[in-house]
Amino acid sequence: MHNPFSIYWNKNWTFQIVHMEGGIYIEAKGLGVLIRKPLLATESPFTAADNLVLSEDKNRKFLFNSWKSKRTKSSNCF
């Protein structure tokens, strides 16, 4: 595995394993954002990277749907 690496089903993201603050972290860069979480001893880098992007994707969808529902409600007031 190379550092940085990518996962074929997450083409918009690149991942890197970094050592900082006395721990090992998995770092994801993509779609204009950088996210990081600790890499646990029981996780493979690929699983950790996939879970990191999955949680970010869920968060983005939640925020988009929240914004969309507020916009729909406010346009019905007129």
C-alpha cells in the first residue's frame, strides 16, 4: 500500500496514514474537505478510510436535506 492511497469505489477521495500527536490517524482529502480520525489497532486502513468517508457522506446528505426542507417550508409561507 502506498501513502497516500485511494479506494476504487471512492474515486473523489485520497487517503493518507499520518503520525501526529502521539497516535496514528487516517486522513481523507476530497470534495474540498480534509477529515481525520484515529486509526484503531483492530481496523484495516481500507475499512477505516471507507467508514470515514461514509460518515462524511451521511453528514453531507443530512445537512443538504435539512437545508432543502427549510427552503421548501419558507417558500410555502408566501
